[in-house]
Amino acid sequence: ELSMATEELKEAMVLREDLKDVTDNNQRGLQELEILPHPRARQLGLTAADIMLQVRQGFFGSEVQRLQRGRDEVRVWVRLAEEDRASLSHLMRYRIRTANGNLVPLEEVADVREVQGITAINRLYGEREVQVSADLSGPGVSASDANADIKDNVLPKILSKYPAIRASYEGQNREQAKSQTSIQAIMPLIFALMLFVIILTFRSPLQGIAVFGLIPFGLIGISLGHWLLGAQISLFSLLGCIALVGILVNDALVFVAAFNNYLRDGLEVRQAIWEAGMSRFRPILLTSVTTVAGLAPLMLNKSFQAQFLIPMAISVAFGLLFVTVVILVLLPIYLLWINPLHRSWVWVKRGDWLGREAAEPAVREQSGMGPKLGTWASVGLALGLGLSSMDVKAQSSEAPNLLREEAVTLALERNFGVQMALVNQEGAALNNAWGSAGALPRISGSVGAGSNVTDQTENPSTFLPIATESQSLSPGIQAQWTLFDGMGMFATKKRLDLLTEQASGNVLLVMESTVQAVLNAYDNLLVQERSAEVLAAAMDLTRQRLVRIRAAEELGSSGTFDRLQFENALINDSSAWLRQASAARAARRNLNVLMVQEEDADWTLVSDLGTPEAMTDLAATMSQLMSDNAALQNAVLSEAIAMKGVDQAQAQLWPVLGFAANWGNTLGTSRAVSDLPMDLVFNPYADGDIQSNVTNYGASLTLNFNLFNGGATKRAIQQAQIQVDLAAMDQERITLEARSALRQAWDQRATAFALWSLSIQRRQNAEISASLGADRYQNGSLNALDFRALDVALLQAEAAELAAVQAWNAAHWEVLRLSGSLRGNGAVGLR
């Protein structure tokens, strides 16, 4: 049926004028002989396989032996002589041996006919298939129309004639259908993302919709282009449409962006549209013309390879030509139409009926997102508008006072790290008890209750054939106590004591680190605020000089160059002050985080920056480190804890003496729940219910000695000793690191002190130089550039002095922490 259906379909396609070169992949092979057994063959016990095997053995041969000749192997085949297998009549007379050993001619048990074989069997999705294909007779023929006509007018007749045949469109049609399905699924998402990006760019959904409203006009241009050139709309036309949308949206965005920029510059709506069209006319037109010129050779190409891409080129070129006119004509109309909608939206949202220009998103965005206060202050100072400098300390004049000691106290009370260490210390203290060490007895109680029904009425072998019901209540007390376990419980208790002490040492470590961090943060905030004050004073001085220079310029005693130099200096001072103010705010937030306060909490720091007291005895400080350093103390405790672990492991070598006691009582009630037989000889329930009370109690001493456990005790002792060795090495490492850190901090402290001394001299020299420079600038012997250099040198000297003091204090806090002196309020050692 498949072959016949294929031939009928090919005949129908050959008759069509729009198709040519109709072919299929069901290629015919060589002539073959087909042997079909008769029903008589089955009666004789022959199957098709038996017949074919004997025919093959006679005409092709059968291997009967293999002979070895030296290194070669000779195969011996047996078959009919050549004159007995030369014609079809020889095959028909060939004798076939039946199951009982008789010989019958082949023509009596089978039919032999000549058929044409096939080259290959093609399958699709596991089913036999034949592909019928054809080429279009010319470029003006539509493949989609031809497929639709065959599907509607040709295939139904063939399928009704051969119901076992199923038709499907494969190859290019299948790939085209898959592409169309994929495009239909993804294109809405892509268009939605494009619209979302445009709305975010222009802050206006209406402008985004206006841009996307131009896309249907591009489809008109695509249709006109295919009609003018006589091309068929295909999948490549759709791909070209997608490319056209990107170019169209880009040109529209350029126009709308120019329109918004002109609105921000203060033009009216109509004037902004006109200016946008005039300024964007040439770029939009050149984009369209160059694109169409570049695609023209492809559209006019007559080669076979170019026929697939021509629909795409037509879509882009003609769609762009048509849309270019639409953008320059229709888009301005859209922008003018949506202006009342913008005004209405503002009225609904805010209740204000704004003007045409003020309602546009670009203008509203500009008015609602002005420069920050710091920017206006910098611009005002640079232009000499007389704005006063903003002192950081003045902003927080009403803030609560904060001493250095108070900052440390707040941090120790509220810092999360300190609180967590205290909770761990409390947990270690709770676990430090003789009960946790296993030295106290364990007493437990139990209560059991039960109800039971026994029915013996159908039991002939019992002497009491009745049903009874009983209830019981059984309270009990058990006690266990380990009297001796080789001193293991005492080692465990001592280990718990050491763990509690170590937890207290961890609290000290966290507190020391917290105190040091708060002190450094406090000093850093002082330095940042002082630096901001210095920059604010310099900014005021520069502004005053600028005022004098402008007055002198008006009188003709000073030039424009000097004025520009001081204006630039004022801009630089303003920028530096803004950066410094930001640094001061960051330092304040850092201090608030350490004290667990609100990040924007403001404080007036009343403690002076101060300088550390003199420390000259490194040996005494080193000795204090060895005795008071919390990390060293914890390392010593870790070694002691490990040694107690050895004691615990060695306790397993001793026998364990235990004491156990128990007491139990069972109260029971039993009664008959069935009628008593009259001939009952023994009746325990004659006087009513039976009550019982049974008490059990006892005590025992047990001695448990572990004779052999596979060396587990020995390994446990060895592992515990390894832990002791590791703790000792760790203690030595911590000692070396702490001593090295102290020497480094001591050296940094001495270096910072030397740098601070030099910075004081540098600042004093810079002050004298600046004073002399001011006098020389007044009498004209010093130019503006050199005068500004002296001011900058003074600012750098003051900043260097503050940085030196801060580094000196930081090194001092590190020395105090390492020597264990930061466990109080942390403010010791300042003068």
C-alpha cells in the first residue's frame, strides 16, 4: 500500500504546473527471486526457513570442513554443480528433503516468482516511511500555497483509499513549523522586555507605547515590498521583520531622546518636537538610505543561493523605507497627542494641573532629582555666593555628649560578640557540676497500670471454667550510683572546671578586642571631624580671599588670572571638604555599629584625642604579657584540659564499682465476670473480689573490670597524650606570636611618636610660611600659584599631625591589649 500510495501522490504532483522534478527516496534495487511456501509444505513438516536453508546450501553452498595447509586455512564448501544451478528450471526441480527423509521437487512445495528488491528501508519515528519531494517550477511560486493545495485536495483521496497510510510534512516544512512555533513563544517576551527597557529609560509608559505603535506600519512596508518584487512571504521574511523592529525602535528612541533633551533645556513641547525632528532628520534618513543601499544588491540578485535571503532583505529594506517616513511624520504627532495624557496622569496622582512642558516625564524627573546639598554648597562656594561653610561639629551641636569611657561601656554592654561570649560562659558554668561528671546517684521512678480479661468458659481442661477480669498498679523506684571508676569522675570534674575557666578567658579575649576596636573607632572619628574642621576653616579663608581678589579686580589692582586661581582653589577646598565630611559620617557609623546603636545616631565627642603616656620598660611589659595575656592563659588552660583527658582515658584501666537498688510494689484486684457453675468444687470468688499486694525490693554491688577490649583503652590514652603534645606546641606558638606582636607594636609606637614630633615641627613651619606668604602676596612679591602651594602645604601638615597622633594611639592600644591592660574602661594611658 505504501508503494502504491507513493506512486499516486507522485502522479498527482507531476501534473501540477508549479512543481517539477518530483522524486521519492524509495529507490528500486536488483531483480530477486521470492520463494513462498505452499500449504502442502506445512503438511510435510517444512517451514519457510527449512526451504530457504536447503536452497541456500544447494545453490550457494555449505561449509563442511576446514583444512590446515601450513600457515593457511582452507575452507571446503559443497554445492550443486554449475550445470545443475544455471537456470530457473534447475531451481524449480531442486529436491527438498522433508521431515521424514523423502525428497520432493521445490515446485511442489513452494512458488518461485521474480520481484524487484529495494536498496534501503527508511524509517521515521520507528515506522516505515517514503519521502516524496519536488522543486518549485519558478521563483514566483509559493511553497506554502502548493503544500496547502496538496494537503486539502490530493492527500484526502489517497488516505481514504489506503487507510493504513499516514501523511506528515517533514523536512523543510517541519523545520519551518518548529521555527514559527519558537518565534511565537519567544517574541512576546522579547517585545515585553524591549518595552520595559524603553519605559525605564524615558520614565514614561506612554512614550514607550508610542514607539511600539510604529511597528504595525513596518508590516505595511514589508507587505508592499513583497508585492512590488513579486516575492512570497516566508519564514525569512519574518526574521527580517524582527530585524526591522530593532532598527525601527532604535531610530524612534533617538528621536524621543532628543525631544526629552530639548524639553529639559526649557523649550516648549511643539518647539521641542520641531527641534528634535530637525536635528534627528539627517541621522535617521542616512541610516535608512545606507541600509537600503547595502541590501539592494542582495534583493536584485538572481542566483539560486540568494533566493532564501531575498525575503529577509525585502522585509528590512522596504519596511525601513516606509517606517522612516512614519517616524518623521507620525511619531511627532504621537508625542503631541500623549502630552494631555501626561497632564491628566499628574492631576490624578497629585491633584495638580501642570503646564504642557512641566507635565512631561523628562521635566518632572529633572525637577524631582536635583543635586544634593553638598553639591549646591560646593557650587555656591566656588561662585562666591557667600554660603557659609558647614562644620561637622556644628551639625551635631545638639547631639548627646559621649566620653571615650562611655563608648567602651556601651560596647561592652551591648556588643553581640561580648554577649555571645558571656552566654557561652554561662553555659560552661551550668555544665560544671558533679552530676555532669557522673559522681552523683541516678534515681528514677516508674508506674505501670494494667487490665486483663481471662475467659476459660470454653476450656474443658480447666478446673475453674469462668471468665475473670483483673486490674493492677505497679509503682517502682530504681537507684544507680557509681562508687568508684578509677578517679575518672574527679578528672572529669576538674576538666569541667578548666573549661569554665577557659570560657571566662574567651570572654576576656572578646572584651579586649571590642575595647580596642571602640577606642580606635573613637579616635578615628575624632581625627575625621578635626580634619573636616581644618578643611572648613581653609575653605572659609579661601572664600574671603576670593572676595578680596574680586574687589581688587574691579579696582584694576588684580588680574583675572589671580581670581581664577582662587576660584579653582575654592572648588578644590570644597571638594576636599565634601569627601572629608563623607569620611566623618562613615567613621560615626562604624562607631555606632560597635556600640550597637542606630547607624545614624549622632554624638558630640567630648574626650580629647590625647597622646599616650610614656612607656619605657619593654621587659616589664613583656613580663606582664606572659602573666596577663588572655590568649596565653587560654593556651595554658587548653594544655591542662588535654592532660585531664589523659586522666580520663587512664581511668578506664581501673575496675568500676557500682551500687544498684530497687523497690517495687504491685497492687491487684481480680473478680469473676461470668456466671459460676453450680457444680464448681473450688470457688475462690465465693467471698467476692480477690485483692493482692506484692512488694519486691533489693540491692546489689557490681564490680566491672575490663580485661580486654582490643586495645581501645591503650589507643585512647595515646590519643589523649597526642592532644597534650599538640596543646603544648600550640601554647609555644601563641607565646612566640604574642611576644613578636608586642615587639612590633612597641616599635610602631616608638615610630609613631617620632613621626608625631616631626609633624608638629612641620605644622609650625607651615604656619610660619603661610603667614609670611600672605604678607608677600599682599605686596606683590609672591604670585597666586605659590601662595596656594603654601596653603596646601599647611593643610597637609595639619592632616599629617592628626594621622600621626591616631597611629600613635592605635599602637598604644595594641600594646595595652597584648599586655592584658584593656580589661577596664580602656582609657588608661592617655594624657
